[in-house]
Amino acid sequence: AYEDWQAKDEKLNALWPKVRAHMKSLDESSAKYFPEQANGAENLLKAQRAWIEYRDGQCEAEGAQFAGGSLRPLITYSCMAAMTETRIAELQSLMEPG
């Protein structure tokens, strides 16, 4: 489960600079006409930081049900892998043509 999460985390980390660059590009394009709305990259960073906190807290809570047992890491890392996979799809969708 840990290795699965690590693989998905590496994929997320490889995707992140691409999504961030895409959002910065959108900000630059819209800044001329809508400067007050050219904050997509900033909001993306804020969302990503909040998501990491949420993922970690949620998965630790799920694992806590098995405190003291050998099942706890499996539950925690499986949760982290699943949530990371979902986040990858969310980030990829930001780069799809609107």
C-alpha cells in the first residue's frame, strides 16, 4: 500500500508543475481584460495546500480505527493512494479545454 501511494504521489508531483504553469498561463491571458480574476495559480496553490492537509488528516483518521494493529498502515496508505489518484484526475481536468 505504501509503494502504491508513493507511485501515485510521484505522478502527482510530476503533474503539479504542468498544471501550475497552465494556470499561470491562463492568468496571464485573462489579466489584460479581467485583472481581478487573474488569480487561478494562486488559488490552485491554496487549494493544493488545503488538500494535502485534508488528505493526511482524513487518512490518519481512517487508519486510527485500527490503532495498535498491523492493518493500520494498510488502511492509511490505501486511503492516501486513492485520494491522490482522485486528485490527479482533478488536476488533469484543469488542463482540459473548457
